[in-house]
Amino acid sequence: MGKVDFRRRRRLIRLGVWIASILLGILLLVNTLRLFWAASGSVDTLFVLGGSIRREVYVAELVKYYPEARVLISHGSSDPCIVLIFQKENTPIRKVWLEKCADSTFENFYYSLPILRRWDVRKVILITSGSHLPRAKWMAQILLGAYGIWVDVDEVNELGIPGNRESWLKTGVDIIRSLGWALFSQVIQPQCSELIRLSDVDLTAWRKSGFKCERQWWLKLD
């Protein structure tokens, strides 16, 4: 009797694995088709990873070519500095949002992914520095790709030394974390409590309190 039960349980386990494999294959196929469809569509969002003010300068120029796209800047420069950059470029700010919760590249995606999903984004341009690649690109393709969001990458040329320092250890750890979060994020959706619209930044109040911008001498933001 014991042998019969064991064989029955083994058959059930095999059946469960077989069914799970088929379902996983179907999901991967569907998501791949979604990615191909998204790749041929228009850009929904310009997604900026913080770490260098040059990235905000770049997106302020780039958004002129994508007037319908939103801009999401994840933990970038000081709020008033970003306002001044967009003013200098004479670029509208009504669709620009600042996510202020992230403190690392992984958290850039951790907090921004629910925002992009809420916006029903299908295609983004990821903006970062060359020193931040390929880690940022791979993380974006894993985490955003898991939701059918196609990622194109624009590399910003730096005039100085950006804040990011890459290593294969850091890259490996973040890739593993991204693979795990691609699964857990299906049921867990962290919310950033510091998501603000750039047009809501009170530049007058900031001027009274005083602020300084990175490379202010070059940007001539005064």
C-alpha cells in the first residue's frame, strides 16, 4: 500500500511540474509577443536614473522630440536645479515627475516599476551614463521586460565623473536581485511616498532657503 501511495504522489508531482512548465511557457510566449508589439510602438516615458545632472540636461533636450511622453526622474538632482534646467531649455514641465525614494540603482527600479505600471507604460527610453552600463540596461530589461515594457537605452556623455562606480560583483548581485524581484513584484507593489510633479516645485521658496546645483558654473543656472 505504501508503494502505491508513493507512486501516486510521484505521478501527481510529475503532472504538476508538467502543467506548471506548460503554463510558464505560455506566459513567456505571451510576454515575448507583448515585447515585440511594444517595440514597434511609440515611446511612453523617458526614464532617467539619477546620479549625474547631465542626465537631466539630456532629457530636457530629448523631451522636445517626444512631446507626448512623460518623464520620470528617479532620485535625480535637487528639485530646483531640475526646474532651472528645463527652464533653460525652454521645455514644458507639466509631464515631468520626480521619484525621491530611491537610494540605489536597484531601488530606482524597485520604486519606479509600480509607477510605470500604473501609467500603463509599454515603451521607455532609459537615460543614464556610459559608466552605468551594462548593469542598468540588464536590470531594466529584466524588471521592465517582465511586464512587457520594451526598453531602449540612451547613453549620456559625461563632462566630469558621474556618481556611479561599476564592478562585476555589483553587477552580478543586482542581476540576481532583479531576477528575484521580477517574480516577487508580481504580488508586492511598493509605493513611493515622495513622488512629485515638477510643476509643483516652489522655486521661490527654494531661492529663499538657498540651494546649489552641480556644475552650476557650466550650466549658468543663476
